[in-house]
Amino acid sequence: MGKLGIAMAAVVVGGLAAVPYVTGVMIENQLSGMKALPGMGTGAVWSVDSFQRGYLTSTATSSLTINTGGEQVVIHFKQAISQLPGLDGSYAHIRSVWVPDAKIKPEVDKLFPGKDPVVFDTALTVFGSTHTQGTIAPVSAEGVDFSGGKITFDTERNGHFAYGMVVDHISGLDSENTERPEVPIVIKGVNFTADGQMGADHIAWDSQAALNIASMSQGAEGVIQGFGITMTSKRTGDDYAVAMGFDVKKADFTDMPAAMRDMTNLHYQFSLSRLDAPAVEKIYAQIQQAQQKGITGTEQLTQAMTVTMMSELPALLNRGPKFEMNPLRATLPSGDVVLNFSIELPPGHGAEGMSNPVGLLDLLDMKGDFTVPQAGLMTALSESGQAADDTQLNSLIQQGYISRDNGLLKTKFTFKSGHLTINDKPSDELLGVLGAMAPQ
């Protein structure tokens, strides 16, 4: 073969033999480098507790700390790592298994006898991406029927991430229902998806998420069908906008007011736009610092953030924030209810707003419109104990503040440059009345 050939062969063989060891080093570095889960900021922080590097396999233990409103929940995992490359382009596979704490382990063992409750299988690729498939084991026990679930989680080197979760059904007894505690709540067809782009300081400026549930019911008590929540965020330069929407195809519960029974096609969407992104980033950084110090309660966080909020308020005001509720819509047996509303502050008044907050009121631009079926309104007033009398309503119609068309009551208003208009009628005299009615 010759000395050169022997040397080259030795290099190749030695290189191949070193791959698993080098892979172990890469895995250890990648695992130790992970902190906040993509898109969750400091709300969910992952850390490696131990790592035992091997030649073909390694092991590790880790924990996920979830910051809720007033406490921290820590979930522990153990990892078995295979450092052999795969045909899918991966250089390693990690199998993560949830390890229940001693306090809850006996109960977990009852629900999942002889099974790992939660398992994640992750493939790491040479291109810096990861693909995770997770399973939640099914449960069939007294008071609980759970189909199990599937979870997916993908990340890319450029910071893009995507989540997914599917659950066929889950049912369980409602311990808070003292009248009919034996009637289970049944949830079917749960589907959650989310994706976004990670930016600096673990902020997902551009993201979207959707939670859809086919149905939720509790015996003859009622049912919700076609429930959905959507969330989006978008940063363009220094402008930041967020939006959230709620949808319900049908809702009918026995304890709902008669005016709201058999409600269909509920849609509610609101958005905040023209937010100053650098100011939001500084506020978010302050939240991270507070949580790293163990401050998780809402009141404690508010106190810790007060100084930062006040210092960034001029920038937030100067951007000219805008809130829109467009629309809130629902179909009742008596007709459609529709509400549109928006309020905004013109840009360029940050310093002015800090020196003269009351003066901002005259700068506000508000507008909205409202449509409601007269029959539904009268039923709602009657149920609330108020007299369902048309006299006052007819008076408002005659004055032009409300219009009536085929059983629908409609009104619209604008407030701009300190002046109020209702149904295109100047109504500044009502400002004093409304001010007197406001709580002191």
C-alpha cells in the first residue's frame, strides 16, 4: 500500500473513531448552551444538571423551570444520548424521559403503571437544527380518560422555531362542581401550533400561535363547539404590534342568560400596534432580571418594573400606541351583535404626555359602532332585573343617538380633538354628564 496510503488510512480510521467522542463534546456544548425555550422567554427555562460523556453513548439530567403567576414549577428529566450518526442527517439522538418528583411519583405510577408518562426523542443535525417528537402516554383510570398526545418541536440555526401538539380527547370529573360532581368534563380534538423567529434576549418578535378545540361539554349542562384562540406578533423596525383573537362556533349552557342561549359564530379580536420595540425590549429585560432573582409574583414584578416602566413611558407614548377591537361579533337567536372600537394617540407626544397627562385626553382619537337586536337587549334587561321599557329607548331614538332598522338598534360615535359625536350628532353636552357619572 505504501507509507502514504497507510498514513491516509490511519487518518480516516482514526477520524471515524474520534467522531463519537467529538459528537459527545458537541452535544455537551449544545445542551449547556440552551437556556430559555424558544418563544417562551424566561417563562420556561431549561438547564443541564449533569452530563456524563461517553464514547458511543452519554447520559444527562436536566430540569425545566416554569415561572407561573406566583411560583416556580421545576420538572426533571433524564437523557440517554446516542452519538451514532443517522441516515436522516443527524449526528446524535437524545431520548428524554420525565422523572416525577418523589411527592407525586406514587400518584403518577397509578395513572401510568409500567409506562414512561412523557418521552421526547430529539434528533440533532450537523446543520444546527433539531427535530423533537414527544409522546404523552394515555390514561384510563377512575375519573380520568385521556387518549394521550403527540408533541413536535423544531428549531433551526437561524432562530426559527415551531411547536405542535395534538390530543384526541380527555375527560375528567370537575371537583369544583358541587351540584353535579359526577358529570365529567369532556374535551375533544385539541390542536396547538406555534412558530416564530427568535431575536435578541430570547424575544420572539415575529410569531404566531393557534389553539383549536373541536368541542368541550359537561353532560346536559352544555357544550362549546369550534373553540379557537389565535395570537400573532410582528416587529417592523422599531414598531411592534400584537393581536389576539377568540372564536366559538356554538355555545349553549343551561346557566347562560336566555338572551345568550344558542349563541353561534362568536368572534372577538383585538390588537395593540405602534408600540415602541426598544422600550418593550427594555421592559422585557427587566422582567427577565427580576425572574432570575426569584421574583415571580405579579405584584412583586410590578414593583420591580415600576422604575423601568416610567422611564420608558415617554418612548411608548411618543410612538402613538393604538388599540383596536375589530370586531366583537356574535349571532343570537334574535340577531347579530356587533361591536367595533378603536382608540389611538397621535405620534409625537411623549414628552408632552409626561408633563401634562390630562392634556393627552384632548389628543385621543376614539371611534366605534354598536349593533344589537332590540329583542335580545330587552330580554337581557329583563333578566338583569331592570325594567324592559321602550320609553327611554324611544326617547334616545327620537333624539338621534340611536337608530332602529328591522329590529336592530345601531349607534356609532367618534371622539376627536376633544369633541364627541354620536350618530353624526354633536354631543359635547354628554361629556359633562358622563364625567359626573364616572366613579370618583
